[in-house]
Amino acid sequence: MAALVAVPLLASAAGVGKGILLVGIPYAAFAIFLGGLCWRVVGWARSPVPFRIPTTCGQQTSLPWIKSAPLDNPSTGLGAVGRMALEVLLFRSLFRNNRAEIYDQRYVFGDSKWLWLGALAFHWSLLVILLRHLRLFVQPVPAFVLFMGKVDSFFQIGAPALYLSNVVVLCALAYLLLRRLWDLRLRYISQFSDYFALLLLLGTALTGVLMRYGTRVDVVAVKRLAIGLATFQPVVPDGVGIVFLIHLLMVSALAAYFPFSKLVHMGGVFLSPTRNLANNSRMKRHVNPWNYPVKTHTYAEWEEEFRDKLLMAEIPLDEAKHD
Amino acid sequence: MTDNRHKIEQVPPRSDWRDPAVEFRKGTYCHSAGAKYVEALGLPNPRDWNPADADWKLPSDWKEIILNGMAERLERFRSFKLFMDVCVRCGACADKCHYYLGSNDPKNMPMVRAELIRSVYRRYFTPAGRVFGSLAGGRELTEEVIKEWFYYFYQCSECRRCSVFCPFGIDTAEITMIGRELLNLLGCNINWITKPAADCFRVGNHLGIQPHAFKDSLEFAADELEEVTGIRVDIPIGKKGAEVLFVMPSADFFATPHYYTLLGYMSLFHEIGLDFTYSAYASEGGNFGLFTSHEMMKRLNAKIYDEARRLGVKWILGGECGHMWRVLHQYMETMNGPADFLEAPVSPVTGTRFENARSTSMVHICEFTADLLYHDKITLDPKRNDKWSVTYHDSCNPARGMGLLEEPRYVLKRACNNFHEMPENTIREQTFCCGSGSGLGTDENLEMRLRGGFPRANAVRHVREKHGVNLLSCICAIDKATMPTLLEYWVPGVEVAGVHELLGNALVMTGEKERTTNLRGEPLQAAVPETSPAEVVHG
Amino acid sequence: MRTEDAILERWFARAVEAYPGETVRFLTAERDQFRNPVGHVLRENLAVLLRELLGGMEPSRTKPALEAIIRVRAVQELTATQAVEFVFALRSVVGELAPEHDALSLGRKVDQLALMAFDEYVRCREKMYEIRLNESRRALSVPAAMARMGS
Amino acid sequence: MKLTRKDFLRVLAGSAVAVGAGTLVHAVGSANDRESAEAKNGKKRWGMAIDLQKCREEKGCDLCSRACHRSHNVPRLPDPAHEVKWLWNEPNGKVFPFQQNDYTRHALGETVPVLCNHCTNPACVRVCPTQATWKRGDGVVMMDYHRCIGCRYCMAACPYGSRSFNYVDPRPHLGAPNPDFPPRTAGVVEKCNFCEERLADGKQPACVEACPRNAMVFGDLNDGNSPIRQLLSGRYAVQRQPELGCGPSIFYLV
Amino acid sequence: MGDRPLIYGGLCLFVALVTFPVWKGVAAQSSTKGPEVKAVVDKKQCVAPRAYMREAHMELLVAWRDGKVRRQERHYTARDGTVYNVSLTGTCLTQCHGSKEKFCDSCHEYAGVSAPNCWGCHTSPPAEPAKMAAAAAGEMR
Amino acid sequence: MLDKALKGSGRYWGWIAFLLALIAVGFTCYLRQLAYGLGITGLSRDVSWGIYIAQFTFFVGVAASAVMVVLPYYLHNVQQFARITILGELLAVAAVTMCMLFIFVDMGQPARVLNVLLYPTPHSMMFWDMISLTGYLLLNGVIAWVMLSAEQKGRPAPSWIKPVIILSIPWAISIHTVTAFLYNGLPGRPLWFTAILAPRFLASAFASGPALLILLCLALRRLTSFDAGQEAIRRLGVIVAYAMTVNVFFLFLELFTALYSGMPDHAEPFEYLFFGLDGKNGLVPVMWLSVVLALASLLALLVPRFRRNERVLALASLAVFLSLWLEKGMGLIVAGFVPSPLRAVTSYAPTAPEWGIVAGVWGIGALLLTIFYKITVSLREAN
């Protein structure tokens, strides 16, 4: 008798548990991600930029015959957009990186573009991977997603074919992690959150790779789940294994963690006032919204204070005040 | 020597940057500001105290003051708020800081310097930090933290070099400026900034030189110039209706080698017949408010526009000064504008309209002179500078807060025959600070300055050995004050001059007598042969 | 590791222990010259000194190496003894690691080097007072000149 | 001791020795040595004998070639440059250029069927950088179209011109395709496979079956009692360019 | 201050991009049913368990391919003892699953999986010759 | 360092734009080849290797430029080459990259190219060729990188680089030897079946590589502030002179052996090249042009008075380069397939798309070289 009650109960409990894991958590995480990120960006936006403080990394626009650096020191909005594009798409500033080294008792500066390369490789391959995942969320699969997948798996290695972006992302993440562990200086500045973010990303990538090339997963089931999530008609399909579950939970953790960690640099990079402003402070008036009057030492006060000395030195006094 | 010192060889102490303990050692920190100057400026909590003391006599509600101050600034400055959030600790900035390179003190790495305040921000202003505390990188705000702030925020010369390399453009100068503002709220100022600021506020310039002495000083300069050139120049002070108001850093009229630059301006203005005036009220272009607080910056800067309005000039010309130009370029009009009583600057000699300054109406002297030279309005005899082999040091603020890179070079290349650039990673936007910027150029801080200036001195030594450079030119008053010291220690034999001193040397003035000396009163040609590079002592 | 290298290592450790805590860790543990320029200068020049001490103490090589070290140490947060005691430390380091070494002749050379180091330190500090004086002189040079000229 | 070419290459490859070591001996193991060894193991070695006499009598006959190409979905391409051929007829003078003289050439008939020789010592297998072509234990030189990278090194190496490359997608040119044998993709090399798919089913190659006069005899060369061996021991047979050392398994009875 | 519209606009754009699957899915009224797999011929039992085949049929096919081509393994014995001819076209598509279009494509298209050019050669039946010839003619030099 | 390539004059950017356009053309053609197959080329069942492989062979030779400056400098202390060893190494990097690209575009199934690594096959010369080419690319890449870094910092290169440089010398010999072996060991290809093939490759390589280097040095002197030095260029001229002499001599040996013996197998390919066979004579003008250029260049190079004239030297170098490009980059490979094993004489001529792809690969090589040389010259200018 008890068994008759217990079995369906347990089954439904298991079903509910699975529902929470496969549906509840992703929804919550994504909501936190979107809400949190918006909250962060709005928070930044609410603080004004009182002064125009671009870091100028090249010649200013001044006399017409002097060649200016329109992208490293833009004087127009368009130039600033260009500068931001270089920054966001190609990591311009990191590209400048060099290493100070002592030789013959003097500093010499050598190239150091590994970080730039690693960061570029990581971010771009991550973007490619994210876009490729659209094949699971959209039905029918957009042509550009299919095309990306095709190019990404151009080299026929294994079945399914190896995605180059997967290799790149793993190598780049490994590099980013190892440099933190290897380099004493970076180990010194690294905090828990630095490792946490890297490990989450690495874990997510590894489980993803494992599903594709190792343990396998029923892609159709995964896609049904994904479409269900995307269209608010969640289904809990059978056949998604434990690896997928870990993958999903890690992604959820990453999404939920995102707004509250350094990962918000994704949004922040666009708002950096040392980069996204045109260096036109002397060309155009810029208003500080909270500019308030301050106590100054006015000319009248000053003249009053130094009247004798001004007279003695025959420096002309202000006629308006001079009686 | 005790035996326990052997332990050093084993595993180094696994300490953490979160440990705020700092030791104030002589030669590495600046003296605290005297109460009377703090009071004179109406700043909070004036008192006599000493950083090396255990008790800093902080107000009882100091913690509240700091946290409220932070909250207020987070709302006012997107830069501050953003820079607190987006650092990923990639490490690109670490070896870009001259103080870090000179001292190897890990807390001088820019991201760690910022982390000193960021950790407090996390603990008190972010949800993650409030809940997870140190796990989320948060740190309790204690008196030790305040002391650490004082120590390290006054070991940053706000040169912005790290900002050039940061992938997010995080500017440690912004963070340090806010940090100093917060310390300011507790009355923790340094004397070398507060005293000049107080003098500047009251009298008009950093040294508190009063109007008559100011005039004497300029007259004295005119005498000197007459001796060299045989020409007597005018000294218009407070001349109403002049076309141009000329503002320079006050060091130009009381310190050397700045002073020779003043002689250069004077001869130039005379030669082109510029209708201009000096001002005794706005006799300071420099602005130590930049090193104190945004408010103080505004208060000190107000004089320039006020004076321009009072005198009815058309536009303003600014002399050679670094941080002065950061303020004039990036802050002045926003703070104290609009400058609608002025006109867009037009060179009366060439007719060039300075479009890049049309709103603020203030032109850099190098822009002005470069324009003159480009249009061949003045004649130069660069041979008069032949005793010098010149290099150019980009001052941080004009380089990274303005982008004034080519104009001074253009002037220099026309004014001297021997010009050599320092290695490219140490000039232009990548220029190294003299180590004494942002109000750190004080005597008691000498050791720290010498360390901080080490990378710059290194680059100078490079050109000294390679090209026999014996003169470093620059356009910054702080450079002119502290570089001679720096170079005397690390690269003996290299002197310092302003760009317009070299211009003044080379300028062929109408009706001048045969020049036998340069503006310094030294014979035009080197009396003794140059020290050969090989003889330069390795340091 | 060769004895000489071992000596150098320990000597280096002794030389950096005068620095404040956090810095020591960097100077000691970070071998990369890119990351640790100050430590690199020290290590390189100590190696030169050690070679010279064990060899002929050729002044043309000894002096620049010693100068390079002392000139940096003179502006770091060290007292006079801290700045030069690394020279003496060599004696005990050699005693520990190479007891067979001729202590007497080495001791003499160490003493000689220490004296040179003191000289150099004092020269650097003197230089600092001199430049300090020069700096303040320059800072007010115009009023001073005016006073001289009686204007 | 005799070195086989394979051994030689193994030595060369293994030690990556520099060239020009003077004493290197280049010798090919004779077929007889191998035969005796393989026969003892009971290993098969497929081979084929073609009776040119019979071919000569059926002037213009290409039934074997058609059967082969149909059965293997060999495309018929309009451009002769891109031709794919497994088994086809060639003028006698071109197949045996230096084995006749001007006076016998015509006497020997006009055309000769040619196909992959399934050499004992195949040059194509030696040069293939991916082992996409290899020699099976039973003597069939196989192609793995899934692994071929299309470098065409094997085509350069084959001294018999037996290999074809898919310069274009063959599928539009198949005519009536045989559903039991997959066509190839563009960009791979192919050739006669001795009908290994039929051998597996215990059948004779398609060409052998198609020949109405039984001019082609297929069988195990290691089996002294096989019909092919009987035939070879009774009649004079030639191989194509035996002096190259490849050891063809196709014999022409003259 | 003045840049707020820009920032909020950018933020909205970002949210719109990130939620692309949502509104796209809602607009297209995507269902969660998954692909309809047609035409499974009467046989109830596949060569391997269905769950395994769903996840890892490509592994099996690769193993079949290499075994058959390189090692002459022409027969495959399933766990239940049934012996199958190793042939994608001959066995799988002809005997059970109808055709590529009816069986393979439904899932492959659904999940956006481009098969590693298996279809280049192994189709059942090979694509219409006339149509392809026309296509090829268009591409000729 | 890389940033140096991003700052340049209008002329520089114009040149870069031109190269990018060339590359775009090549890429478009390649996409067509990818979709349609190699049928887009002039290759056939009989002539199955064409200009791609021929160009590969030729550029293996060009890659030798490095060894011809490195060897005298490091083994014989020829100081005049101090400034240009880096140019040779960078040219080698660009040339080897082009070699790899030419192999790649020749693949019928480029997507499977990594099978060479997945199924390593030591008995295939192509496997060894891949190893030696990759190795040579890595060696020269590392050497150039280290040398340039040292230059940027104004300090001597680390000492560990010297053994690497020394290693690159025999390695350079190996790439020619292995490439020669690629053709050498094929039964039934009598044109290539000659023990002198590897020496011929070396001789032509030591002529064509340094000849190009001379031209590049002269171009650099004209276009930039970089001057390799007259003495260095003269010495390179001597190297080209000797190598070219040996090369022509070797070719003569081949011709004599084949034609005097009259053995049809050996004679026919040469007949095809120089006189035409079976009415097909497409390569005859190419080969005679090559011969004329070779002889003219020899005349100019062997007479010291001519050689010392830089203008003549430039023309002679150009002649050497062109002559070898025609001989090796066209004749040697194609004629290996003529007549075919079944005695067919088939003509081969590259098609327009094929030329487009070749131009694209040249564009990539030239772009790499431009960037490398720009960096080098900028570094030298900065210091």
C-alpha cells in the first residue's frame, strides 16, 4: 500500500528536481544575468561624466598641417567610435603592451603581445562558440550559424568534426590560467574571483567539448530543451546526461555570477571615459551636470588686499573699483 | 646580524596585498600639511599631525566621512564608479608604472594601488562584497587602510601612463585623485601641495609672490634680456584691452631653469609685436588643486577667466607647464566656462584661427610658436644652440591628457641643429614621468623621487651615451624643477631647459646686438670639449 | 649547483633582506629579469663582485658593479649599514658554504670591498645632499639673484 | 642478405640519414622468394592473366571495361583531361613500348586492356603520405577514399598510369548508377580495386565475368594449382615494365 | 548625462541580441516537439540501442567505415546476435530507414548538424543525375 | 614590433592595398576551386601536377636565401652580411609559408590535410617534406623573432640562439634534398630519376634565393633608409654567379646524359622541353627564354667589371630569378609527366583561376615579406 503511494511520489519528486535543474536554474540565472547587467550599466549611466578626460595616445588635432592621430586621439565623435571599435574588437590598448627589462644597467623595452594574443583568441573564439550555440535555440537554424559551424569545422578531424574555436578557446583559457599561476606578479594580484571566473569558463568549455567528442549527448533532446526555454514552454526531455547537466549548471552559474564580478567589463569597456570621448575639450563646450559654485578669491577681494602694493608697483587698478 | 635572517632564503613570506600595514620611512613620504594652510583654504579638519605617528588624530566619525565621501563620488564620477568595477587584473599595467619599476614595491603596481580603494568599495558598495566579504575581494576599512592610502596615493604621480596600456582605459590618476579627495576630507593633506595652493588662492601664485615683487621679477628679467640682446622689452601687467592674456606657471619667474624660458617668451612676444598682458592676479597657471580635489582645482582656476573677462582680452595664451595644461585643456571651460566673453583665438601675426581652441579660447605657446614658424614669421639661427645636443622629454600631462606631441618637436627641430629622440617606448604617449609630478616634488620625498625617476633617467642616459645629449628640453614646470636633480644623480652632465628657452636663444630679433651669450649668460659655444660618451659614469 | 652559484644565491638573499617585506618576496622569488629589474641588477652585479672577490679584484670591473648597486641602494629605504652590510654578509656565506676557502685572504678582500662600498654610499648620499641643495637653490633662484643685484 | 625496398626506406626513414651513403644497395626481392614464403603461410595473392590472343580476335571489344565502370560507378566525363578510368584499352605499342620492335608491333594486335597492376611492390603505396592507399595481405592495392587528401603523389608515382583523380564531382556524370557501390567525391584519387567487394562475396571480378571469351583469368598466384598458375606455366606471359621493380600482378599472355 | 540615450539604446540593442532566440522563437511559434522522424520501416530493432544510436551513431558509422574499408570487416554482429551487412546505404537506409531525406535529414536539419560529407557519396539513391549534371554544366570552365 | 607595420606612408599603404587586392582575387578563385574541384585548373589525368607544385618547388629554393647569408656570416665570419642575415631569414619565412600554401591549394581535399599528421607515414617523402618545411619555418621564425627582439631592445641576442642558427644551415640543405627526393624516387618518371636532382635543386636555390635578396636589398635602399651595404650586395652577387654557373653546368650534364645516350625514356622529356614532342611544344619558348636569360645572366655575373655595376647586377639578378622561375617553376615539374607512362604527350597550361590562385599566394608571400621588412627597417630607423 505504502509502495503504491511512494513510487509515484518519488517519481514526481525526481521529475520536479529535474525540472528545477534543467528549467528553473537556467531561467533564474538568465534573469539574473540580464537584470543584473542592466542594473550595472544603468548604474554606470546614472553617474555622469563631469569632465572630458580621454587618455590621449597620439597627436592631437591642432594646426591643420600637423598630422593628427584620428584613432588614438580622436577629436570627433566618429573618431571616438573608431577608437572604441579598435578597442573592443581588436584590443588596441593591450596591443601596445611591452615589457620593461634591464640590460646593461638600463631599461629596454621589448614586445609583449602574448597577453593580447591570448585575450583576443579567447574572446573571439568565445563569441564564435556562443553564436554557434544558436543552432540549439532557434528553429529553423539561421543560415549564418550553419555557415559559421561549417567554417569552424573546416578541417575534418574526427566525427563530429573538430571545431577549431573549441581548440582555440581551451588553449587560450589554459594560457590565461597558467599565466596567473606561473607569474609571481600575477599570482600576487590575482584574487579568488579571477580564478573562479577562469575555472568556470574552463569547466564550461571542457564539458561542452566532452559532450561533443567524448561522452556524446542527444542533440535533439538538448535542442528541444533549449527551444522550450527560449519560447517559455519548458519541456524536460529524457536523454540529456549528467555531463550536459554540469555544462548547463556551469553556464547558469557563469551567467548569474556575471553581473556581480569583474566579468561586467564586457559592458564597462564601452563606457570608459578615458576611451570613448573625443579629445575636443577646447573645441566644444562640455557641461558638468553637477557643477556648483565654489568660493573663490575674487579680483575685488584680491585688489583690496594688495591695493598698496599694486599702487606702489604702478600696476593699474580696476577702474570700476577705483574711486 | 642574526641567524634567523637565513630564513629569507626559504619560502618567501606568503603575505597578501590585503595587509594594509605600511612603514613610513624617511625619504619616502611627504610631510603633512600644516594646520594654518589647511585652514586658509577652508578645508576640513585642520590639525598638526605627522604621518609617521601612530595616532593621526582622525575625526571620530572618520569612517562615515570616507564612506559618505565615496558614495558621493561614485554618483558624481562615472570614471570612479566604472574603474572600481571593470578591472580584470590582467597585469598589463604592472610594469608601466615608473614607481613600480623604480622600487619593485608590488603595491606600486597600478592595479594594486587601485585595489587599495577598490577593496573597500567592494566591501561597502557591492552586493557581492557585502555578502561574501574578502572572498569577493572586499576589505574592512580601518585606520591602517587610511594610512596605506596616504602612503600609496602620494606615491602616484598621476601621470596616466598605465591608462595608455589598460584594455579598459582605467586611469589610476582618476582613482588617486578621488583617493586624495577622500583623505582631504579627513584633513590628511601634504604640505607641499597645500601650502602652494593656499598661497596661490590668496596671493595669486604658488610662492605667494606679491604683485610688486612679481613686477620686479619681470623687470629683472627684462634687464637680463637686454643684457643679452641689447633690446628692451615691455612688461605690460594688467593692461586692459590687450588682445591676449598671457598666463604661465609661476616658477617661470622665480626659479631656474624656468626663468630662461620666460626670457624666451619675452623676446618672442617683443619680436612679433604681440599685444598682450601679464596678470598679477592670475599670476599662476599651475594648479595644485588638481592634486587636491576637483573643487580646489576649480577654485584656483577661476582666476584666469575672471581676469580675462576683467581685462577684456580676446583670448588667452598659456606658457609651458604640464599639469596646468591638463587643467586648462580638459577641465577649465567645463568648470568655469562658458568663455563666451572671449573670441576664438586668432594669431595676430599669421591670421591662423586656432580651431582646436575655439571654445576654451586658450592656446598653448607651443601651438602658437609652431604656427609662427610654419608661416616663417620669425627668423631663427639654430647655430646659437649648437653647444647643446638636445633631447625632448614629453611631459605626462600634455602628452597623455592633451596630445601635444608634435608642436614642441617642430619648434625644437627648427631651433636646434642637434636633436635626438629617446627610445620610442619612453616618449610621446608612452613617456615616463619625472617621478615628481602631482605634488610629490618635495625635498623630504627625494629618495622616492629619485627611484620613481629612474626609468626616465635611464632613457636619458641612453641618448647621452649614444648621441652625447647634454640638454633635456621639456614643457613642464615641475620637470624643470625636478629633472635637474634627477639627472644630476643618475646622468650627470645633462641640463634641463624649456623649449622656449632654446627658441629664445635662436630667435633673431630685429635690431638686436651681436649675441655672445645665450639666455643663460653662458658663451654661445661650449668652452671645453664635450665629455665623450665613454666617460660618462655608469650609474 | 656549483658552490659559487650557491654562494651567489645566498648572498643575494642576504642583500635583499634589508628591503621591506613584500618587496623581498618579489626580489627573491621572481627570477625573470623582465618582471624584476631591480633584483636583476643586483644579481648581475653581485655576480661580478663575487667573481672579482674570488679573483683579482680588478678595480675597473669591481668599481662600476659596486657603484651600480650602491647608487640604487642609496635611494632606497635603507640605512647606511643596511645599504652596505651585504658586503660583510659574504664572509659568513662563504664560511657556511665553502668552509675550505681561504678565509683570511677573502676576509681581507671583503673588508676592502666594504670600505669601497662605504665610500660609494657616502658619495651617493653626499651627492643627494648636494642635489637637494641645488634644487632648493634653483627653486628660488630669481629672488636670490634679484637680491644679489640689489633690485 | 637482401634488402627490400621497404626495408631500405624503413632504415632511411627511421634514422633520417643524410643522402649519399655510398654503400646503399638497392635490390628488389624476387617474386619467387616471396612466393615460396607466402605459399607456406597459405596466403593468397590475387592476380590476373589476360589472354591477348583472345582480345585480338575480338577487335574493338570493351565489354570488360564497360562492366567494370558500370559496376563501380566510374563517371563518364566530357573533358578527356578529367577522365576517370579503372580498366580500359590502350594501343599495344603504348603499353609495351620497348618490348617490341617496329616489325612485331602490329602483329601483336591493336589494343590491350590495362588496369591497376596491384603490384607486389607498389610505388603508389610507398609515396602516399596518409596510408590512404595500401596493400592488402591478399595483394589487392586498396584505396581509402575517406582518407585521401588528394595530393596526387600516387599518380606521379604510378609508372602505369593506372590512377585517376576526381577533378570534378563525378556524381552528375554517372549515367545509370549502381546503388550497391558508392561513387567518389571530388578531390580524391581512385583506381581499379580488383573488385574486392565481389571477392568478399566469393565472386570473380566484374571484368572477368563480363568477358564472353574468358580472356581474363583471375586467381590466386600463390596456389600452384589455380587455373591462373596453370595458364602461366603453360604460356609465355609478359608484365608491364618489369624492370621498374614494381612486380605487377597482371600478366599478359602473348 | 547627454550620453544616456546612447547607453540605454546600446543596452536595449544588447538585450535584443541576447534574447534573439526568444523573440525569434515566439515569432516563429517554434514548438518543442522536436523533429518528426518519418519512415522507419517495419523493423523494431536497430543495430544498437536506440539511445546509443541517437547520441553516437556517427561513432558507429565511422567504426563501420574503417572496419569495412581497411580491415575487410563486412559484417556486424549486434548485441542480440543478429548479423548485419556493414553498409550505410545498403543496410541502414534501404532496409530500415527509408532514405536520407526521410530519416537522417529530419534530425540533422533540426539540430543544425552538418554531416561530415558522408552524403557526398553515400546517398540513397544518389541524387538525381539530371539535376546535378545541369548544375555541373553551369559551373564548367 | 607588429605595430611598426601599422604605421607607414601612403605609398606603403598603397602597396599593401594592392597586395590585399591580389590576395582577395586569389581567395575568390580558391573558393571557386574549393566548390568545383581542381577541374578548374589546367591539370589533367596525365599531367596531374602543375604550376602549384612547380611554384612550391621553386620557392623551396628561394627559402635558401637565408642559408646563403647565414652560412658565410656565422661559419666564415663574413661581417658584411651582419646587417642582412635577418633579411634572408625573413625571406625564408615568407618563402616557406608560400611553399606550404602552394601545397595546400594543390590538395584535392584540403579539409583533410591534417591527415598527414594524424596518420604519420615515414615511408612517404611527403611526410618528411612536411617535417623539414615546418621545421625550417619554425627555425627561421624563431631566429628572426629573437634577432628582431634583440634589435628592438638594443641588446645582443641571447646566446642559445646561435646553435639554433647553426642548425638552420643543414636544415636548409635538408629541405632541398627532401624536396628533390620527393620527385627523385619515382619509378617511371625518368626526367626526375637522376641522382643529380638534389644538387641541382641546391645550385638553383643558391642562385635564385640570393638573387631575389639582391633585388630586395636594392629596392630597400631605394625605398627606405635601409642600406645593406655595397660590399654585402657584391658578395651576394659572387654567390649568385657561382651558384648559377654550377646550376647551368648541372643542367648541361643532364642534357648531355639524356640526349647523347639517346635512351628514349630519358631523352623524350628533354626533347619535349626544348624542341617539342608529338607536335606539342607549349613549353619550348619558356625553356629557351630561360636558357637565354641564364646565359645572359652568366655573362653579366662572371665578368667582374659588369658584376660590380649595380645596375647590371640588378638586371642579372632579375634574369637569374626569372630564368630559374621558368625552369623550375614550370618546366621541371610539368615535363616530368611528359610523356605519360602510356606514352601520351599532354599539354598543360594554367587556367585563369589557377593563375589567380598563384597570384594570391604570391600576394600573401609579398605581404608577409613587406610587413617583416617594414618592421625590420622601422626598428633600425628607431635605433
